[in-house]
Amino acid sequence: MSGQSADDGAPGAVDANALEFQGSIRALDGRLATALVGVGVAFMLFHIAVLNLWPIDSILFRAIHLAWGSTLGFAYFAVGRGRDRTRVPWFDWLLIAAAIACAVYIGIFLAELQFRAGALYTTGDFITGLVGTLLVLEFARRTAGIALVVICLVFLLYAFVGPWLPGVLYHKGFDLGFLVTYIFSDQGIFGGTLEVSSTFIVMFTAFAAFLGRSKAGDYFNDLALAAVGWARGGPAKGAVVSGILFGSISGSSVANVVASGSITIPLMRRSGYDRATAGAVEATSSTGGQLTPPVMGAGAFIMAEVTGIPYGDIAAAAIIPCLLFYIACYAHCDLHAVRNGLRGLPRSELPALRPLLAQLYLLAPVAVLIWAFLDGKSGFRAAGLGMLACILVSWLTQSHRMGPKAIAGALDSAARDCIPLVAICAAAGIIVGVIALTGIGGRFSSLVLAIAGENKLLAMIFAMVVSIVLGMGMPTTAAYAIAAAVMAPGLVRMGVPPLVAHMFIFYYAVLSAITPPVAVASFAAAGLARADPWRTSWIAVRLGLATLIVPFMFFYSPLLLGQGPWLEVAWVFGSAALGVVILAAATEGWLNGVLIWPLRIILFAAALCLILPEGVTDAVGLGLAFAIWLWQRYRHGADPGARIAAPVTS
């Protein structure tokens, strides 16, 4: 490996919001900035109070949630990247006023709107619905990018042109007034996706912000590096472990990359990793954070709402797929390191493990969150208890105690993080509303059934492609919401269990963050590593090849979602874990020595046999893998890797 250049330790500046949500954030100061901080803090306190103390009508609550989020969005996000970003122009104040006016209209005429929803509408209903829908589209464009808006417009156009379309796409059509008032109701924008945004997402975003203020995120990074940073390829392994710990709280692949990659990527460069591989390791491990319980990506909360499955059950079902994801990532890092002679870091340059173990109390908020789930408490109540635990834990440290100022800062940070998610969920509601109104979801499901016939595997491959393609242009939450609305009903009708169908779609929506041509997590990591984004993305795909197969594992065997007797679950998990490790060996081309291509192909087949949850295939896979290992041991000796890259101990 070539040495590190002088600037390797200084990663490039990366704006997480700009990469993931494609927005242009204003740099405001003075009284306006102070006032907006107050608006953001009040936004969070309002939600905490309504969800835990003083509930109000759900539709009114969502209307206030959207208007308040839009106010912050139009204030913080400029109309375009080339615009003046130091002030809020007059037309954005007009948009803010319009958003508030829509919420006021709903509040005044709430009873009448609920009475005539889906049947009648007045001129006032039409004007409010039209203005409100246009505001949502502009809100989403600024914060989530143009791709989501284009898809929304395509669905809205479909509501009009249905009478002229053939086959399954045909419907009778709808007039503008009915369509607008239907979409701007609890059947569309104010439906399930915005409900999730106003409850679970707000509370868990606040929990993540409080956890960050208590410095638990820094603690996770330090603990991961102290535990494995000394081993061969240690910084890469530290990135994987950090992805498990920090990523489960952040719930955003790009945020994970920016938060941990600024530390781990320079360390990987120091230990010999080239730029693109260092970025790819960070991108892959950080992406898995959205699949990691107890706090998964925002899409998981939508999954709970759509399926009716308690969020705690969804988080529990995600444990084994998450472990398989990170076992595969860790195996790739180890095999890549031993093949390329990459050492770890001296222990003297790593955080000391013993003092960190004495600070295990910093994990108490996560423990409280898990306990609350197991105790049957609602997700937002569990998040509230976790926030309280963060405050209490912070007072056990000397330098990061959370007083009123720090609490206000955490609330303001959470409000800013919520803005794009509010827009995404509102825009997704437009698509869900059109799907429900036109019935295209059911007809598309029928089309999938007709194409796939009785072949569930073909249908699942179709669902995988749709999820990844949608995720290339949109954040995970929107990609999952749309793919689930279109694909999940057909999969369920084919006999796929709802949890399996939705988890499958969610998994690939998340993995789209590392798949070219638009791979936001890989691009963020490439920016930090100053690497070529395309090369980084393709290496991330190679590193994540084993993880790309994981969803098909639990499709073939729901045991991998914890659905079944625990002994059978343990057996299938052990077989699958060995399978992803062997698949990593085939991908990296190393098993007790360099593997020639014929052996790599055979080993790849052995891995697939182990991944398939059947006794015969397990025996075949294990036999093939063992035979290749014996051959490699005969050819290359007991441990050729030890001669290449022994761990650094000084």
C-alpha cells in the first residue's frame, strides 16, 4: 500500500443535509436566527406535550405539524442553490403565511371537513386544498430534492389521464376539485405517513439529538475504536462497530457517514486503506444503521403504521438481518485487511478501553428505550423516557451536563432534522392518496401476479429492483413508502407474510444508499475521503454483496426474522452467518491464502447453499467450503495472513 499524503488526515467538508436531502440551507444570523431557534424549540415542545400530556384531534394535530414544519422549512431552505442564503425573501414569508392559513382553515372548519370528506367540497375547501398541495410540493422540492416531486406530479397527472390509458392503468378519472380536496385530507397528505412524521419521527429525532448532546455518539465511536482498532484493519472494523452503535440511533445513512466517517476514514487511511475503499467501508457500515434496532430508519415507523404490527415487534424481527449485515461487513474488512497486509493502529493512539468501560452508564438511554419497548409502551412514550434518561446521564459527566441551554439546543437541532422528514412524509401522502383513489395499487399488484405467476422469487426480484431504483433518487423513507404502497399488496396476495414483504422492501430501500448511479451514502463518504464517488460506490457494492442477499434469506425462511421456535431460529441464523462469511471470502478472493477464480466460484456456490435454510443445502455448502479450506491450508500453510499483517500491539 502506498503511503498517506499530507492531507489525508483532513477529510473534505460534507453537508449531510445537502447530500441526503439536496436542500440549500440558509446561513441566517442575528435576531431572525434567534427567533427561528425559538420557533424550533416550541415546535418540539408542542409535540412532546401533545403526545405525552394533552392530546388534541389527530387531524388538527397533523395540520399544525405540517404548517409548523413548513414554516421552518421555508425559512431555513432557500428556493435554490444560487440564491441569497443570508435572509428570508418576501415570497418565502408569503409561503409561510399561506401554510399557516391552511392550518387555520382546517382548525376553524374541522367538523365540517370531517363530515363532507370524500363526498362534497366547498370553494374554500378547494382553494385551501390546492394551495396546501402546491405548498407541500414546493416544501418537498426544497428539502428532499426534485425526484420525489416529479413522482408526485406523475401520480397526480395519472389521476386525470386515467380514462385515456389502456389495461390495468385505466380508471374513470376525477375532476380537479374532488382530487385536490381528497388529497388534502386524511386520505392523502394528512394520512398515515404524516401521522408517523408527527408522532414517532419527531420523538425519535429528538431522542437522537438528546443522545448526541449527552456525547453518547462520541462515546460509541471511542468504544468501537478501543475495542477493535488495534487489530488488523482495525479502523475499518471500528467503523463497522460504530455503525451498529451510533447508526441505530441516527437512523440516517448520510448522517452516520458524516458523524463517524470524519473520525474513521482518516484512521483507515493511516492504516493503509486507499481512499475509495476507506469511503466504501464507512458508507456500507453506516447504511446498516437504518436497519439496526432499537431505532431504525423513519420508514420502519411507517411500516408499523401500514401493517398494524407493533414497532417493537418490527424492531425485534430486524435483529437477525441486522446481525447478518454487520457480520458480513466485519468479515469483508478482516479479509481485505489480511489480503492487503493492512495493520491496526498502536494502542497508544487509541482511546483507552478501561476508562470507557467505566462509562457504560452512557448506554443507559438506549437501555431505557429497549426496556420501554419490551414493557409495551408506545414508541413516542419510549422515546420520551429515553430523552429523560439522556438528561440524567449527562449529569454524571463533568463536561457535558445538559442544562436549560443544552436542552434548548437539542430541541432546536431536532427540529431542524425533522424538517426534511416532514416534507417527505407529506409528499408521500400525495402518492398514497392517488393510489387509494385510483386503485392503481391493487391493479399493479394484479399485474405483478400475472407476470410472476406462482413464482414468488420472480416477484421478490421485481420488488427489489423497484425499491432500489426508487431509492436512488429519493430518501429511504419516501422510497419505502412508495414501493410498499405499490408492491407489498401484490406480494401479500401471493402468500408472502406482511412482515416479510415489508421488511424485504424496506431493506432494499435502505441499501439503495450505496448502489450506483445515485448512492448518497457512498457519495458522502467519497467526499470525506476525497475519493472518486463512482469507484467508492462500486467498492461499497462489492463490500455489501453479502448483505444484498440477506433479504432473500428471510424471504425463504421467516425464521431469520425470529418467527418460529428458538432452536430452529438459532440453527438457521448460524448457517446464514457462516454463509455470509464464506460469501465475503469468495468476494474478497481470500481463504487462508489467495483464491484462484475457479475456487472463488465454487466457494460462492457453497455460500449460497449455506444461506438457503435447508438441511441438505447446508451440508453441501459446509462440505464444499471445508474442502476448499483444506486445499488452501495445504497450498499456503496454516496461517499465511499472520505473515502479512499481524496486529499492532505497541
